[in-house]
Amino acid sequence: MCQLSFPSGKEHPMNYNFEIIGVAPIWNFFKHQQSVEQSPERGCAYLGSYDCTLDGFIKATNLVHQRPNWDWDAVVAQMVRFWLHDSDRVSVWKQELEQAKETSLVIARVANFKRLRSEFQSLFEL
């Protein structure tokens, strides 16, 4: 089994979450990115891929709108972990994408738990 090592000083990959969340038309995904993903300081980023493959999502990390300043190596490590441990869910989304129109993408969400925690805490500060 392959072991991933993480250099000291970087955020641990478990500070990130990767989840496939659906299939959507390209235009809807583009509009979402333009309206929601305006701040590079946000806690989530969304990835769209024409293929439900690990390589497709890794390539999509370079296309994130207003790309947050995260440890993207750790994000990719979390994506690999998801692919290794959740192959049944990957298969379901592959089937969903195959049944969708050609103008659709499979969409995933990457979350930075540290940033999300800060966002949620700011909701309760007056």
C-alpha cells in the first residue's frame, strides 16, 4: 500500500474534505462559480469535471475561480483518499454523469475546515 508523507509545517490533509456532490449543466456551474466563489478567503471551492475521474478532478483544481491560498498538495492527497475509500460512491456518480446530457459536469466540493470554522464563528460574533 502506498503511504503519503506530508512535509512538516504544512496543514494536515484531514483539514480538508473532498466530496462529489452532483451532476449539473456547465452553464449552471459557471454561474455558481461567478456568484458564490468571489473571495479567495472562503471555506469551500467547487470543482467541475467532464469525467468522473481522479485525474479530471486534480486538473480541475487549477481552474478554481478565485483560487484560495490553501495547501493544494494536501487537498489532492484528500482527493486520493476519497478515491481509494469511496469507490462505490465514485461509481454512482460516474453512472449519473453518463446518464446526463453531454453539456454536464460532475461537481465536487473541497472544504477547508479551518476557514469554514472561522466563517461559522463570525456568524455568532456581534
